Amino acid sequence: MSATPLYGGIEAGGTKWVCAVADAGGRVLETGVIPTTTPGTTIAGAVRFFRRHRTLRAVGVGSFGPVDLRPDSPAYGHILATPKPGWSHTDVVSPLRTALGVPVGLDTDVNAAALGEWRRGAGRGRETVAYLTVGTGIGLGAVVNGRLLRGLLHPEFGHIRVPRDRTRDAFAGSCPFHGDCLEGLASGEAMRQRWGRRAEDLDDPAVWELEAGYLAHAVVNLTYVLSPERIVIGGGVAKRPGLLSRIRARAFDLAAGYPAAPALTVRAAMDEYVVGPELGDHSGITGAIELGMCS
């Protein structure tokens, strides 16, 4: 057992929970993966993982959601109504805090990814950074002036409206709440429903031009609303070779040179403004550990 202070992180996803222990410098010492089954079984597996480390000081959790992040709410620390069967209204924080006897920090999985990239990845040295994840769904996390963005709840950027040419794209959308919101048009699930195949199996350039167009509108909307210094786009769909280049080109055209910031007026600067995650698949767990360090 290590005698030095350790910090835990959990990337709590709908398929698996990735658990990690790191030292005070953020160096990961051990990781483990727990399948996301029932809440009781999954949380118990995480507790067993962390109980092996007696110098654990705190744990941070970046969870799929939506989650209640308001400390004064009776439902603080709970996953709210979610499509994940059996997980609606699950208290994530209290069982971990009680079993491990340490503080537990909580945020959304995508806010955790934003924090990870801000502290140790593509957002280092910047005050305001946005992380847009495009996978099965679409989500947004952001660090604004050095603090994670929270408010009424947490950002639900996947449900913004974007322009749709119904002649070009007759698909009604996959979102059960809004139909053709951004997530309903451009998420991995939307692509699967529209084209009948998973995004990774689609090779038609027209498919990816359409996808890039929707995501470029998202980039411009995000730029005008939040004014981040960098936008990081991650998630499984975003790994498609060439997709980021298409998004940048289309976003640059949509911005039409306004306002007069280099990223929107110099094409080469857009390549440094909209980027992939420097931490790759480790953005979320890195940010979860950082949540623990801040608890």
C-alpha cells in the first residue's frame, strides 16, 4: 500500500465505470473497469476497487446524466430521469461517501472531460474551454473563467436547434423529446436510425458532409454564446478521419468573418480553435480525478 495521499476518479458511463487512482500530481497508478449493470452492483464494485487504497483522500465522479449538481437540493448527487434502465433517481454520491469515508465530487461526464482537457490537455493555459462530445448522444462541458459551467442544472447543448434543410435531409430526428434537435440529427444514434448502420460503418462522403454541417452550426452557436478560447470535439463519432476538417471549413464559412477574431477570419487559425482531445479517450477519467482533488 502506498503511504502517500491518493485520489480516485470514476468515469461513470452507461456501459462501464472506469475507476482510477492517482497520486497528488495526477499520475494514474491503477485503473479498473466495472460493467454498468444495476446501481447496487456497480457502485459496490467501485467501492471494492477503492477500498484497497487506505490513503485515499477523495473521489471524483463524472457521470452520465442528467444529474442533480445543486448542493442545496434534496436530490443532490442523484442521476435524474434517464433512459438507462434502472438508473433513474439513483443516488451516486451518498453510497460512495458513506462506504469510503472520503469526500466525493460529482459532475457530468462531459464536464469532467472538459476539466481534464483544461487542466492537462488541449485547454491548458486558457480560461474558457468548451468540450463537445459527439457519440451515441451529444453533450457539452465547459470551463468558464476557470470554473466548471453549471447553472439551472448543467449544459444540455445537444438539445439546441440547428437549421435543417428538409429537402436534403428528410429524417425527422431521433430525439424522443425534440425530434430534430442537434442530438436528434447528428448523434451516433441519429446516424444509425437515419442510415440503418452505425456511424463507423458509413463511408459515403455525402453522409459526412451532412454531419459536418450540423456540427459546424453547433460550433458557431457555441462560439457566439459562450466565446470559448478553444473548442475540443471528442466522442466516438468525432474520431471519423477528416470530420474535424470538414467541421472547421464549414464553421469558417458560416461565421462569415464575424466577429473579427482570428479563428473566424483566418482559415488557418480555425485549425487551432476547433481541435480533438489531446488526452484521447482519457479526458473523462483525468477530469474525474481532478474533481476528486477539488473536493
